[in-house]
Amino acid sequence: MPKLCVFLDVERAVHELTEERITIGRAPDNMIQIRDPSVSGQHAQLVLIEQSYQLHDLGSTNGTWVNDQVVTEVRLREGDRIRFGKVEARFESQVGGGGVQALPEANAIEARPATVRARPVYFAHASPFPRRQPAGHAVGSAALAAAVLAILAFIISMFGLLQIHGPK
């Protein structure tokens, strides 16, 4: 029976793969839950196709790696080393494969917590409000000041006309 052996720190969890579709991630509703901040809530899934499992990355933040190659979709083979974020795992498909040994040291990676979202580069263009003008627009500022002064002068002159009393 195929198994997925997950190595988290010094702990090892062996999951027997008995379903046709198996979800993997940090969220509690996954069939295989991996409690590590580098693993996305819905990180990946295994799908049984013709008596072997295919691994699909579900758009995870830190990616899914098989044998030190980033993948989005791959058919798993005996002994494949899988990495979900920073968490290492191994796929075992043979019955009585001689037991599971610790994984060899893999290349170190820089992974960020999956809950952090980076601001998109196009975010500045998504605002419904117009952009502020840079400070160097003296001509526009002078025109606006002149218009405000003209309106104030007009209002003051209207009040002055109201104050004038005609002949009695």
C-alpha cells in the first residue's frame, strides 16, 4: 500500500494512501494536515490515476518540490522526496519496502510564512482615487491660488454692495 512519510522536525508521520483524492495542507480540513507555517492551508493534493498517485500543487505560497525540482504536477515514483514549503516527505509505493529511513540533508531554502501576502506590484494602479501630484507643480498651484483669490474678492465685493444704502 502506498504511503506518504512526512518528516516534521524530529517527528515522522506515516500516512497510508487509501483514497482516490487526498488533500495536503495546514488547514484542519485536509486529509493530511501539516502544521507548519511554511505550508499553505490548501497546499497540494494526490490523485490516484491508473494505480499510481499524481501530485498537484494547489497554488501554494512556497511551492511543492519533488527531488529538488519545483513542480505543479508530477506522477510520483518509489522513493521520491517531496517538500511542502520547508517540510520534507517521502513517497513509498512498495509493500514491505524495508522501512522508512530519515531523509538525507536537502538544500536549505528560504521560505516565508504562508499567511503573509505580499502587496502586488500593480496595486498602485488599482486605487479608485487619482494619484497626488508631485510637489514640483508650481504653475498649477499658482493658478489654483489665483482662482481662490478671485472668488474671495467677488464674494467680498457682493457683501460690500449689500452694505451700501441708496438715497432716501
